[in-house]
Amino acid sequence: MQRHWSLLQTAAANLAANSRVYGVASAGLFVALALLLAGIAISEGLKAQAVDAVAGGANVYCTWDTFGRDGPVPIDQVPALQKIDGVVRVVPRIIGRLALGERMVVVVGVPFEELLREPFPLEGRLPSSGAEVLVGREIAQELGLVTGQRVALESALLRVFTISGIFTSTSSLWSARVVVCDLGEAAALFGEEKRVSDVCLFTRPGYEPSVAEAVLRIDPRFRVQTQALVRGYVLRGMTLREGIFTVLWAMALALAIPASAMFGHLGHSPRRREIGLLKAEGWRTADVLEMVALENLFVSLLCACGAMIFAFVWVRLLRAPLIAPFFIAELPLFPSLSIPARFLPLPLVLSFVFSLVVTMTGSIYFTWRTAITRPADNLR
Amino acid sequence: MSAPAVRLEEVTRRYAGAGSSPSFTLAIPTLVIPRAAWTVVTGRSGAGKTTLLHILATLDRPDTGNVHLLGRDVTRDSEGALARVRRDRMGIVYQRFYFAEHWTVWENVSCRLIPAGVPARIRRARAEAALDALGIAALADRLPREISGGEQQRAAVARAVISEPDILVADEPTSNVDAETAERIVACFRRLRGRGSAVVIATHDPALVEAADVHYVLEQGRLRG
């Protein structure tokens, strides 16, 4: 046991004494791991928010078949949906994009009474008339909006609203670019008095499938998506993006490993003599391999933990500049809103294992080859 | 009667010449290094002294012949077994010192004790004692590049004697030092011999030759005793 402890201490001392050499050699690995951990954290954060949003949303979403795609639902279909057995709430929505100053925002029009049903963090108060709107915290911060301020939403016509409240959503992306107004006002803004974007149906537990079938019996032109289906779409989309990111990351890594190996090679000659000396002084090959493996263990641990801290600062504190636009469309390279992210222990463990494999691959074979060479040859 | 420290039988070691340099062959019919004796090997540069010392110290293996250490034939021993012999029974002073550059002097001196599982505190104490015997205990925490050539030579000797080996093999141990330092090194070797160790030195230094109990001369890879 004392032998292992002595070798561990020696490995740590080697690392400290050669911090510059090890730092250069592991820089490529560190960058690759930081990129991977940041990407995974954003992807997991987005997934979690999307799943939360879906879980907190309606049980069934109805749209209208328009040339084989999802289109707006005639408003006169809403009463029939309310009568379906198992439906407890029907929420028609109008969703569209409009300009607010120089920013495009998503305008969501819902009946005001729906806002009162589910309390959410709000600075200010709920709208009391059609002339008032709620705005998301992220966009309010970005545009410097405050409650009581008047803002103009511009479509075919220009309408001026007063901000009654600023809301915070569990999804920073949701509150990032959303303005919530009364359904009637939204209809006027978009010139759609007789149609809504979709209709959300909230059902009693277990009624989701039967309600979906009942909707199609009312009119086969309805297109129906249950909560489970939407959740599946969302996760599949995220997974696809995650997969593309992983491929790009693997390509970056393919460049990082040879670079790392190249820098590592620069230290081979002194290392060869050092191993030769240790062997001459009575170290066995197993002793040398154990010391080098322990050095790699330290390097991997430092690389993985350092990359995790770097990724945390990059994503959480700096708002993921350069990497966030890959995951969230329309974001600038330097986003001003906080990026959803989840830092889980598993990617950290995988990063550690991965860096251990890379460093071991780069050094153990060389060490072994050197250690089995006659000491006289290494010292020559 | 106990076996000699080292006995070589019909040993040959050949090196192919690189480029235009000629090949070299060391051929030793018989060589005996007694215990508790001071054995000196002399010869011109290129005569094969270092090659012979490498074979005596198990750093190299002969192409043919047998090597007996302390009464045991180690010719076909594994590298691991030879490493253990070097660690526990042998001390080596290399021609070019060889230090791990990022280890301090005391860490270099005591490096053979690491895989033996000796705690750092004891390693340091033993290293300081060995360095003190050679008058450089104050340099224990310096890096090898921070001390002079003569001090490096003494540190290399301290490293070789730290475990009080049964066999000490030294290649030109006084070649880079002043007379006073050479005397300290010689005194250190004498103490070792007094305790029953075999001291084998390849040298050009007349003082070391004069002190020898056994003297071998190497000429172009052939021994003349």
C-alpha cells in the first residue's frame, strides 16, 4: 500500500513540476471537453425546459388541415370542442410574429380569463383591458421595458399597448420573446377575426386518447396532436440537434488528439532518459507504468473538472457566446438572454473517462515500450 | 567460502558500428569481482569499460556467456528480477550523472526507495544522510540544474550509496571534481568496502588505481588482468 501511495505522491509531484508541459499537451483535450460539456449542458437544459413546457401545457392541440399541413382553426368550431366528454377547458390561441421596435417578438393572444387560472411569477399585474399586455422578462430586460410603459406592436396597423406586467417563465426562451395580449386584440393585430392559430384542450386524466378521437369525429379536417406526441416531437428534434453537435465535436476532437499527441511527443526524449534512469535505479516496468498511469489520472481529473468549470462559466455566466446559436435558432453569436442549461454528473464522469482513455492511449504504449527497453539503451 | 560479488563467464557483447564507425566487440572469458574489495578497470576511451560496467550492473545483457551476481546466475532472469537486484543490492554511478530534471536533489538521490514503499519522510532523511556524507546536505532541495558539475557528481554518488549496496559500480566517479571532492568520494567508497561491499570502478584517475585491490585493464574489448 505504501508503494502505491509513494507512487501517487511522485505522480502528483511530477505533474506540479511539469505543469507547463502537461498544460500544453492537454490544452486540446481541455478545449474539446469544455465544448462537449457546454453543448451537452445546453442540450439538456433545452430538453428539460421543453419537457416542462409540454407537461404544463394542454393535453390535446387542435389545428386545421390546410393543404395537408397545420393551419388555423375556424373559431366557430370551438363550441363543439367544449362539448366533448372529458374536456375541462378549451383555450383558443392566436400566435404570430410582429415587430416590437427593432426586435421581432412572438405575440400570443389568449382569452384574459385564462391568464387568471394559473398564477405565474409576475412583476406588476395582469391586464385588465385589451389595451394592456404582458411581456417576458428576458425581452423586457433586453429592450429596457418597464411596467406602465407604452409600446407599439406593428402589423398592417399600429396598435399601442401599456405594459401591465412582466412575467417570468420557467422557460427563459419562452419569456425571451413573448408578448401576451387578449385574444381579441391579437385577432385585430393579425387581421384574423374568424380563425385562431390552434385550440388547446385540457382534459380529465386518462381522457386524452378518447378526446383526440372525438375531435376527429367532429370534423375530419381537424389535425390533432396529443401531449405525448408533442413531447416525442420535441425530444426527437433536440436529439437530432444533439447528434449533429456530437458529430461536429467528434471532428474537432479528431484534430485535438493529434495536436495533443504532437505536443506530448515533444517531451518524449527527456521522458525516455528519465524512464531509463528509473529502470536503472531498480524500478520495475510495472512501477513506471503505475506512476505514468497515475499522472494520467491526475491530468484527466483536472482536465474534466477544469472543462466543467469552464463550461459552467461559459454557459451560465457568459450566456454561451458562440455556441448557443447552434442550439437555439435566431440567437446572435453573443446572446443577451440567459441560456437554459443543466450540468449533470454523468457527462462529467464520461469526460473524465474519455480524457483518461485519450491520455492513456497517448502515453502508456510509449512508456511501456521505453520501460521494456534495456536501461543501457535508454541512457545511451 | 562465499561466492564472489560478480563472476562473468565467456561473456561477449557486440555493437554494430553506426555509419562509418567500426563495430565493437567486448569479449571476457572470465572476470571475478571479489566481495569487500576495490576493483578498478582501466583502459583507453572506447576500450569497452562502460559496456563492461553496464553488463556488471545488469543494465545490459551479454550476447553470449553467463553473469553471476552474489553467487546466483542472473543471465536469464527477467527484467523485473534484475530491476529488483539493482534496487536492493546494487549502486550505480553513471558516467553522465543522469538526473530526473524536475526532481530535487534529495528526490533524485532517494528515487530507488520510491517503489520499495519507503515513506517520503524516511526517504528524505536517508537522502540527507547520504548527501551529508559527501558534504552537500545543504543542496538537498535544489534542482540538479541549479548545482555545479562537481556537486552533481557528489549527488550521483550519494544516490548510488543510499541503500548501502552489496555491489557498487562507478563509471569515472572522479572525472569532473576537484581533489578535495575526489577525496570525499573515495572515502565514501572506502567506507562501503569496509562494510563488505564490492566496489568496481572504471577510471583514469591514478589515485583510484593506487587504492585498488584488483586491477583489470581493457584493450579493445579484451581484458588484461
